Amino acid sequence: MEPVFFSIGLIIIVAGIGAYLARTLKQPLIPAYIIVGIILGPVLKIITDLNKLLKIKINHMKALEERHKRHPHHSND
């Protein structure tokens, strides 16, 4: 079995467990998913290099900025 498929499956299962616990404790789901990601990220070695994570974030922000330039939101004022 591919390690990628195993990782994805594990993430989905643990995220489901986290969501169940969050609902049981009447807490929002998003923080539960974030906590699962923080826990599983290093365990599965998804991203082990902080510089790599920062590059991904910077590229994402640049893409959002370019998208906003091409399609600016118009206010209803």
C-alpha cells in the first residue's frame, strides 16, 4: 500500500474521531481539525521543515493576492 494513501486514510479517521469528540464536548469543529493536523503533521512527516511550510504559505498568499487583483470584490455601498 502506498504510504500516501495510508497517511490520507489515517488523517481522515483521526479527523473524524476529533470531530466526534468536539461535537460531544460542544466545541467547534475547525479547532479540532487544526489540532489533529498539528498532532499528525510531525507523526506522518507531512511537513518537517519549517522553511518549506513558510514557502507554501507565501506562495498561497501570493496566489490569493493575484486572484484578488484579477477579481476584486465590489462592496454593496
